[in-house]
Amino acid sequence: MRLALAALSLAGVVSAQSTIDGRVINSVTHAGIQGVSVEFYTLKGTQYRDVTASDGSFHIAGVQQGAYRYSVEKEGFELPPG
């Protein structure tokens, strides 16, 4: 059985402090998911990565301001539709 990986719950995409804080949760149980690879990237090749902690949280510091796309991945999980 594959559980859905919930979309990111971000505390702010890019704040004035140039950090990205968020949490990845299971959309069924709402529990944080440990070990999820989180990546933010631009079309010009800038990348920032982290792996979620035991509560599903992540923190990426030193982020340049701009427009970013993101991906989250963990074996056995998939993003919910939409």
C-alpha cells in the first residue's frame, strides 16, 4: 500500500532572512515523514536541498531571493493528485 505524501506546509516560501522552513506530512495520518528529500530549484540551475527530520520538518538557510519550484521524494510515497 502506498500512502500519499502531502504537499509542503511552508512557514514562508522565501522570507527576509533567506530561509525556507517547512514540514512534509502524510496526508492520511497527518504525521510528519522522516527522510524525505526536499529540493528547491530555479530554471537557471540554482538548487537547495535538505532531508526531513523525524517530525517531517526541514530548514534551508542561505537562500537567494527568487522564484523557485520544488520537489519532494521518498520511496513508497507519492504526492496526492492536484
